[in-house]
Amino acid sequence: MLETKSLFVDFSQEKEDGYKRIFSQLPLLTSLSANWNNVYFAYDWQVAGETPEVLSKQHGVAIFTEVPTPIQAERRLDGRFQSEQVIQGNIVVAPAYTGHRACWDTAGGVILLGFEPTVFAHAIYESVDPDRIELLPHFATPDPLVYQIGLALKSGLENYGADSRLYAEAMANALIVHLLQHYCTQQLVLREYSGGLPKHKLQQVIDYINTYLAQDLSLKELAAVVQMSSHYFSQLFKQSTGATPHQYIIRCRIEKAKQLLLQREFSLAEIASQVGFVDQSHLNRHFKRLMGVTPKMLEQKYKK
């Protein structure tokens, strides 16, 4: 690898431009328009090439999603050098402010994730002192769970688009908890909770969801209603309702949309906005999936 000047990148400020400064091109897919909270996603098909040494303000995880031919790579990470063969399902972990550079000889698909360090501190604060947690750098290594979560994030962004934030936060939170358990200086021991949320706390969350259904609700926001970390809130909410927060909110939006539709006072575009979908097409897709018919079909049925 040729010696080059180190490049400092802050994805919270530079967005796609940060990616372009590293790889000299824009990625094929990003989370920029989806407004994910403190999580940055980029997917690209990268031809053979190399990067300068990069230091990022965010924790970084690279997930190799498509590798038709094993990639021969040279990587320098946190001052250490390694020649490695990269295959599909491998990941690389580069903590914030850790120097990382690489060169590789074969094209492949890769997901790049960036996380604000504060996300790690808030993900599971009931079980860990954030001041004692340090994410460790890791060269290419197989990790089936991170690989599957990466694919789920990509699929969620492709399928839900601007409606993907809550889903993405849940997936990213699961990934962060996994990193805290397996890629840190201190081994994380999770507390076990069962029985779901107390009834009064569950009602608080449900009331909050119904009140702010038209808004772009976040997982962190819902967890804060009952003063819990995102991880434990998600776990206990599903125990109580049988659904993830994302699934529950989609169902609430569709039920509200059905009620408004039968009132025959609003257009489909107006209904989509009132129940929290970014546009009519998102309403149509979720309505058909859950109700088995499109909004128009239901409207016509009740006109008869």
C-alpha cells in the first residue's frame, strides 16, 4: 500500500460527501433521505481499489454482502497490518478515531455502517457503564448475525424508504448490542426481563403512539416515554403486544387509515399524511399487505 495522508471524516456533517472523499464516488444506496437517528448506511459495489487512511468520528462496520470471488486484501487498522482473504459474510470493525486503510484486488458488494458513539452509550444503559466500554478494532472476520442484520437494514431501506426509521433503529440496536457483547474490552452481560411492560407503562406508550401517529416516531423516543433503553423497551414491548414497535405502529396507522377512508371526507393522499405515511404509495402498499385489498378497493366496496 502506498503511504497517503490521513483523511478525517465526520458523516454527521458530510453525509454522502464523506463517502465520496474516501471512495471517489457516491454509493448506490444510502439512508440519507430516511432520517435514521445517528446511524449512517451506505451500500455500494466497489471495484478493485484502495482507500487512504481514514479516521472517522463515528464507529464503523463494513459488511461484505456479495463476494463472487474471494477478495485478496491488505489492511492497516489501528497501526497493525494484515494481509487477508475476504469472503461473503465477513465484517470489519473500525472504532471511532481509529486509523483504517485498505486495498483490494476484486470487486464486491459492501455495506458500510456508521454509528455515533452516543448510540452505544444509550443502547443498553441498564446493563453497562458506557465509560467502561471500548469498542475494539477487528480485521475481516465472519459474523453471520451482523451479516443478516446488514441485509435486513438494506432490505428495510429498499422496501420502506422514508418510512424505515423505526425499523432501522430496531435492527441497528440489535447490531449494537451484539457488538457490545462480542467486540468490546468488557464482556457485556445482559439482564433478563420477562412478563412484558407493566400495564400502566404499556398504556403510556400506546397513548403516546396514538397521539403522535402522524409523526415520524423513533424507537429512542418511545423508549424515553417509559424511561428505558431502546433494547429493553423493544424486548418488553414485543412480549406485551406480540409485535415489534415498528409492526405495531404500522398496524395502528392502517387501522386509522381505514377509519378515515370510511368517513369519505379525505383523499388518499390526505389520509396517508394524517396517519404518518410519507406518501400515498406507502399507504397503499402497507394497506394491501395487512388488509388484503387496496384502499380504493375497500372504498368501492362500501360505496355499494
